[in-house]
Amino acid sequence: MKLKHEIDYKGLEEFLKQLTYQEIETTWNKPEHPKLIEGHTRDEIEYFDMDASKIKEESIVEHGEPFLVDALGNDLSIVILSKRLYKLPDNSRSIKAKFVTTIIDDCSAIYGTPLNGYWKIPSQFIKKIKK
């Protein structure tokens, strides 16, 4: 699977390192104006039979789209949502996403807690490659 988006990795890393936990939307933390929006994958919506009309359109991750996730444990990595399973680089498990790179190695050191979940990559750091 090939990345069909251009991502500013350095800019994204600097942005994420400047955030505080209170600025990140999670299942338990819902700030009024989050700087990092929690995502919902298309697979998650279909599997749990969620009502997509009740989910904000900008938070839905479609197949082939990159997003941030805690993939390896206590990290923030970029993966591309897929319909097939791919092994993670540490061979611990397979997920329905292709691993791209790790942006933050240790979330506990930066945010004071590990982050669990999915997040959309902010629009200023990603753009679709036109063919």
C-alpha cells in the first residue's frame, strides 16, 4: 500500500510535542476546542454498527487515509487504514493498517500519560497528492 498523501513529518512532530494532554480529544477528555481531534475509522463504524450521521465528518478516517494511532505502545505513529491485515514492525500483532513511521516515541514523557486511540492528522500537516 502506497501513501497517497504528502505529510510534513517534522512540522507534525513539533506540533505534537508542543501540545498538552488537555488539548487532545480522547474518550475521557473532551476539550471545547481540541487541537488534535479523535478519529473514528470506517472499520470501527461498521463493526460496532455506529450511526455515522452522529459522528462529525471531519473525524472519520476512510480506507487509504493516514492517521495517528498508539500502535506500538506508549507512542504516536502514522498508519494508513487498510482492508487487509499488516504486521507491525515489532512483530507483536497484525492490524488493519499499514505502518508508516513513529512520530512520538514516548507519550508518557511528553503528555504525562500514554495515549490510547486514533487521531486525525491536522489538515495543515497533510495534503492529498494529485495525480
